[in-house]
Amino acid sequence: MDQQAKKTVLRQFTYGLYAVTAAHEGERGVFTANWLSQASFDPPLVMVSVEIESSTLPLIRAGGRFVVCPFAAGQTELAGSLGRPKRRAGDKFATLDLATITTDTGDPALADALGYVVCRVISETPAGDSVVLIGEVIEARVLTDGEPLTMRAAGFRHAG
């Protein structure tokens, strides 16, 4: 395989940036995701790739849900901060003084996001250094109007 061609083409894929949250028994987790997409209209399904090493993954598994909060166009710094692993960043909710709202299901959502969807996990598939979770959308709320943040606009680059 031409490694440079692989990197070039994979970097041309378009990605949005999202905060993904989860909670279980009083513990909360949050991270920045970019490998995320709607997978079905009926029922409404979302798929997200989560690194196996993510400290939020055990919370998603234990609680059976995750929350997707699209970042607004001006939230590049927040997206970068939430992309740091918990082992280096500590409790990101406290450290970053994140304003949250509680969803109807009791999960945290970022109050400053464009909105959120709560997803009930219906399947998990191994995917290299990650797992792909498919979740059915069980709750949705618009918080504000605005343009969503993308990888390209944020200046972030995936290794490809």
C-alpha cells in the first residue's frame, strides 16, 4: 500500500467534533469524538468509535448509554481540552469547570453545546484499538442555533 496516499485520502474524510459523555453510579466521563455518524433513520441510530483505553468506556458499558453533544464552531479549545486522556487531565468536568445539564435519563450533557442526543447502546463491535458502539437515540434536545465544529475548521489532523 502507498502509505502517503493512504494518509492523504484518509485525511480528506470529513469529520465533525463532538463531546461524548456518560455516567454511572455518580462517576462521570467526557471525551472528544470525531469518528461518529448517524447510522439509521428508522430507528434513529448513531455509531461512535471509542478507544479501548478511554476512561469513559467502562461508564458507557455499565450505564448502557452515552450522550453526544455537537461542539459549536467556536469551541476548538474546549474540543482540544476534552480530547486529553483522564490520566493526564484529571476530572475534566471539575478542571474545566464544565457547565452541564441533566438529561431526562439522568446523564450529563454539556450546557454550552449546540444540543444533545442520548443514545441507548444496542451493540458493540471490536475495531482495532477501539470499539464501535451503536446507540439508539432515545432523547434529543436543541440548546442553541449555530454552526457545528469540524476537524478541518478546528485545525485538528488525524494521523491517517
